[in-house]
Amino acid sequence: QLTGKTAEKVLDEVGITVNKNTIPYDPESPFVTSGIRIGTAAVTTRGFGLEEMDEIAAIIGLVLKNVGSEQALEEARQRVAALTEKFPLYQD
């Protein structure tokens, strides 16, 4: 069973930061949770648009559908790196 705690950990491993978050009537404890919260401040600050948000969603789906697959995690890391290279935090 995929929990918010697991999702938070595995997404962090590929460079995507989310927070585990409770959902209404959550059967899990607040320390584990069943949901996640995805903040958008960092991506909007970098200038990501709809296309990039679609890519982030696809990467999240890839990771969460393949927890434990090093091949999927490596693909996700590469895709995250490509996005962050395209939209650096600081311009030279």
C-alpha cells in the first residue's frame, strides 16, 4: 500500500519535494498519511508553465507507479534534471 510518507520519501529521492498530508477520513496516522500536498511556489518562481507542470505530473506518476524500480527512479531523476537545467534558479 502506498502511503503519503512513502510517496514523500521516494519523490524526494528524484528531486521532487512534496509533503505527506492527511486526507478527509484518513485511515492512516498523521505521521504516515494517505495523501500528499504538492506546493507550486518553487515551480512558478522558476517560470514553469503548463507544459512543464504536465511533465512534473507525468514524472510523479512514473515514480509512484514504480516504487522500488531503480530504472524508473533513474529515468525520473534525468527528467527532473532536464527541467531544472532548462529553468535555472539563477541566471548568469
